[in-house]
Amino acid sequence: MQPTRPHQPLGFLMHFILFLGCVGLPAFITMIAPVCAVKMEREAEHVTASVQWNCFFVIPFHRRTVTDVTGVDDHVIAGQFVHNSNRGPGENSLDTVTEDQGFLVIHGKDEEVKVPVSPENLSDVQARAKEFLQAKNGEPHLRLTTVANWKFGVIAGGLLTFMTVIYFWTIAAWWLRRGKPQPEVKPWRKKY
């Protein structure tokens, strides 16, 4: 008979905090700077575009479809100069510049969808989409993978996603080990 473990009142709270840090935070980071998958398909004279925003790089959390695509365009929001004068007396003010944001705008007859794209890749993505739309008898489909922000979404999101993998691997190992009988641990010295 195995001895029962004492009740741990903070066990659930500790698990909840670990879940938030190892799963919630990486999910949030990869959702605000997502990796998107754009698929354009040509059917006779019409092109349909399906866009999917991904969390953890591969899990879709939002989808949009544009039927009868008429064109693509780009939209760039330039970074702004931010002056922070809330520093203490005698300290220099902190001036920063926010990053640029880029979007591939897919126009349909009745709607448009803005797909976040890193400004460094925006011209290449737009050129590939325009080339696909102009080639009337070309390839039947085009797949594009876009990244909203390389530093924040991919590098930071990738490192944090690694924490999520370790978290679930640890939970799975604990769960599998839980059902097996544990060997009795003998004390290294005798009790008198």
C-alpha cells in the first residue's frame, strides 16, 4: 500500500500560473504578431483568396475569404517618434521610434482583407500576388506565408512556443508515469 500524499492547497494555483506563463503568454504573443497563410485559387475567370491567421505558427484562430478577387494593394503604417518625458528630475528623456506595420490588402468586389506582412517582405509578397492575378492561364493556385513582425512574432514567439512544448511534454510524462507503480525508496540510514 502506498502512503497518501498530503494535500497541497497551492498545487492548483501553481499549475494555473505555469499554464498562463507557458501557454497563455506564447499564445498571446503569436496572436498579436501572427504568421498568416494566404491561399489564392483560380477557378475559370474568378480568383478566390482564403486567409488564415495562426496562433503558435500553425493553429488557425481566424479565417477570412475574399471571393472574386479584383486586385491587391499594400498599406504601410509608418512608425512614429515617441517622446517620453516622464523621467525623474535630472534624467534625460527617452525617445523611441515605433516599428512600421505593413499589410497586403486583398480587394474583392464587395470586401477587402488586410493581411499583416512585415514591411521588409511586403513588396515581394505583393509582386507575387499581382503576378498570379495577371496570369490568366497560369498556375491554378498560389500559397503565401506572411509574417507580421520577424523579431516579435517569430524570434520571441518561437522561443516562447518552445516553453509551451516543454510544458506539454512535462505534463504528458507526468500523466504517463502517474499510473505506474513507483519503486519503494529506502532511506539511506536506519531509523532507531
